[in-house]
Amino acid sequence: MNFNYDIKVTDNTPQLLEALEAWAERVLTIWGTKVQEYAQLLVPTGTADSTGIEGYVGGALKASITYVVSAAQKTVTVGSALLYSLYVELGTGIFAEKGNGRKTPWVWKDFNGKWHFTRGMAPRPFLRPAVEDHIKELQEIAVEEGKG
């Protein structure tokens, strides 16, 4: 018996890698958008009463929350460039998470020239819960995008 098979092998590795890259970028972008939205819902917004600044209109921290996707590193970074975002997330003074704050009280002067005494501010996390409280949804997004 003489069998003559005409077998051809096609290497689709480049197309597979391209599809995986596209999937990862889509997922990271959706995750960034979702986490940004959730963080903006959670972030505290200052008021004239909370800041002691007459006529104060808050929202700078909320507006500053953005995300950046790095397709090369397969990461999405969500956060704020405002220095005080760290203080809101982790707290300050004796209330800072893990005891990492200043141990002694201090005074500060607001924009109206009024002095305030404080031992610090309790943490008001908005970034971590934006991920942690929605982790299942974020996982489902990755799975659903993989089906497409």
C-alpha cells in the first residue's frame, strides 16, 4: 500500500499574538474606564464647610482621576496626579493607615487666614475600593472580551 498524504502546516502564531495583544489592550482600556468611574463616584468632594474656605467649590480631585494604559507592560494605572490624593486615600497624622502618619498634632492656615489645629485626617479610600469592590465584574469583562 502506498499512501500519499498532502499535509500542509500553517503557523498562525503571529496572528494569535496580534489577537492577544489587541484583547489585552481592549481589556485594560475598559478596566481603566470602569475603575476611573467607580473611583470618581467614591472620592469625597470638598465643600465650603469641610474646607473652611468661603465660596469653595470642590471637585478637583474627582476631575483629576485618570487612567493610562501601557500596552507594552500590560498594565493600566488609575490615579490622580494631585499630591493630596494620597492623603485622602491613606489618611494623615495619627489616623494614617498602618501608623505611618505624623504622631504629633499640628496647625495649618486656610486660604482665609484662619488657623486650624489637627491630629490628622482619617483615610477615605476611593481608588482601592474602586477595584476591590468590582473585581468580579472586571474579571468578567476580561472573559467576555476574550469571546469576541
